Amino acid sequence: MSEVPDQFERWATRFEEAGLTGKAMLLGGTAVRFTARLIDGALDRAAATVAEAEEVFKRELDPNMEDAKILDEWDERR
């Protein structure tokens, strides 16, 4: 946990010492890293969802199980 504040302090120090071009580059790099992390997280969640759906689908494919049949129908009146 203490690593994150240290990283921010180092970044803030570099930002303060940088010139106008350096600040623009630091902000741009930060935006790119942030966007890449968002995309990576979204892809991980999507891959997990696909894997889970495939697992559930395969689990339901049992060759010994027949299609469901309606045995009887009736109206329930109150």
C-alpha cells in the first residue's frame, strides 16, 4: 500500500521539475497508462464472462438427458 503514495510522490516531483514539454509528456503517458489499464480490465472481465458462459453451456450438454416433455397441463384457479 505504501508503494502507491511513493510512486505518486515521485511522479509529482518529476512533474514539478519538468518543463512545459515534459509536463505534457508526463500527462500524456499517464493518460495512456490509465486507458490501457481500463481496456485490460474490461478485456479480463469479458474473457472471464465468456469462459464462464462456455463452462455453463458445456455442463448443460449431457448426452444422456432428453428434451423436456410436458406431462400434463392444468389451470390453477383461485
